[in-house]
Amino acid sequence: MTDRIVHFHVGRSVHPVYAEQLHALPDGFRYRYVHPGLGDTHTPTKRIVEQRDTLREARTRAKELAARTLARGGYVRLSSPRISGDVDLIHSAQFLLRNPPKPYVVDFEQVGVFSLYQQLALTRPWARERLRRAILDDRCKHLLPWSNAARDGLLNVVGDSVAHKVTTLRPAIRPVVSTPKTRGEGPLRVLFVGTAFYEKGGVEAIRAATRAENVQLDVISYVPDDFDVPEGVTVHVPARRDLVQRLYAQCHVLLFPSHMDTFGWVVIEAMGHGLPVIAPGHLALNELIGDDSGLLFPAENMLYGDDGLANYPFTMPMPPDLIAALRHPSEAHVDGIAETLTRLAHDDALYERLAAGALARVTDSMEHRRSELTRIYGAAIS
């Protein structure tokens, strides 16, 4: 029997998460795509490259003003896929489609992707209705939010009338190691990864690590020139993937105090390298990290609320008052993270249990995703 063809549709840029998802291809199907980034056959480690100039260019004032103008008008983004040859189904990454030639399914991290991450647009009744109609279109067969938090955020915007089309399906990853990380002698080596220093929680990561006992911190980020990095903290400028791989191998735990993420692919990556994760108990992180695989601390100054929607009308650029708050996290917040780090640094049995649980959480993720997609793709085509 000939394999069914699934066209994998992404935008101009493609996150490494999607190249990894192609490895969860169900039996009887074959993926086709046109974006060269999906052909990356390397390890699933996130590619953090020298991208400061690229980010600066992408966030020009003109684009920010355009996004705000569109948000005020209640803009909902619909994409027209470029398809080569005949296909049976379209799998769209983060895009609802306009007049697709075939039925499609769409996965998404957070409902804001459908409005350029501008919450103001989603407050407009006509935008909510357009979004609801796009989802209820017969050609849109299924929505696959990455988390239950993302699912709830969508339903908070468009209502329960689309719930029958929505199934949470988490991205999968191939484990890089076969055995959990072990502590060994010496300090607990902690890794912080995030190009956006303030938004990812770089201030509290560094301050907490310096207050914690028996902890050594490695930072991969663009640390602002005016930020005073204390002795004992090693800063690495974001570079090729081999830097991140090396630090995953050398470190014991990932510290992910992000204020902006609604999922956190780096969390899954760390688990794939056998590392437990310390992060705020917020949205999808509550689902990714359990008491078997990491430690959660109370969230502070989050971009998104517990309803899965942004706390600010505009998120591009990041709200100035939020950035100001992130420059000065509360002492209680920093102390809480430091206490969590110290606890893990002094409890080897706890560390071993969490490291084993972290790896176990992702070990069967590919097979689970493959099984779910077999069912979902089959139903969409039929």
C-alpha cells in the first residue's frame, strides 16, 4: 500500500522542535516539506547561534508599530501553504490556513500565535469570531496544542464550541543519553540557557546561584554590559550547538526561571540529556515537570496569566514595565530559588531520583506522539 503524503507546513523560520517531530512519523505516512530547516538530521539539541543582529533586525520599530496597528484592528493570521505535488493531508505548524487545498491539522504553543502574540487582538469580538470560524471550517480537522495550558487558553478565547477538535499533544524528543545523570563529587553544576537575558530570568538565576550553597553556574546568554557578573559564574556567548551539548554533558541540572515561555523546549532537551529541571510552577511547566523530574518554585512577574493569555495588550516589544520588574526581582523570589538549588545540591538521593524521572519522562515520547498522530491523521484523511 502506498504511503499517504503529509505536507509539513512551517513559516519562514523554523524552530528545531519541528525537525525533531519528523522522527515521530506514523507508519503508513510520509512527510514532505519545502523548508530546508526541516531537513536537519543532527541531534535535537537546540541550535543557539550568534543571532543578536538577526533579532535586532527582526524587531525593528516599523514592525512593532505594524503589529500594534494590526492588533488594534483585531488581526487574525491565516497562512497560505506552498505545496509541491499532490498530498493527502497538511500538518501546519503554528498557522491556521486560508483556503487550503487539502484537509489539515495544526499544532500550536499558545493561542497568541494566531494574532502575532498581541493579546489586544484577541479581545476584539470580531477577531474571536473569525478565529472560531477558521477552526470550525471543515478543512481544519484537528488542533494540537502543546499543553493543556495552551488548550485552555484557546478555549478561553473562542469558547467550547471548538473543543471537539482539540487534543493536547506534546512535542516529542529522542533521548540523547540512555542513563540518567549522576552527581559525583564537587558542587552541583547548574546550567542556564536563554538568549533573552531578562525575559528568561537571567538576573535571578545568577543571584540565586551565588547565594546557594555548593553550586556552580554556567550561563549561555547575551548578558548586558551593565550587569555585574560575580566571580564563580561562567558566561558563554551563545554559539554553535556543540557548546550546548558540551554543557549539557558537564552540568547536573537546568535552571529555567523564564518569565515569558508558555512551553519551554529547552526543558525537554535537558531531560533528553538526563538532567532534572528547576523552574517556576506556571502554565505548561506544571505539566512538563513533576515531583519525579524536577523542582518547581513560585512564579513572579510572568508575561502570561494562569488563564493562558498574555497579561499585557502588546508583547512585541516586551512591555517596558515588565522588563523593569525583571531587572529587579524580589529578594524573596531570589532566595526561594537559592533555597531550591541548595536543597538539591545537598541531597544526592533526591538528585538521583529526579534525574531518573526526567529521562523517563521523555524516553517514550516519540512512540506516544507517533501513536496519537496515527489516529489523528487517519481520522483527518477519512
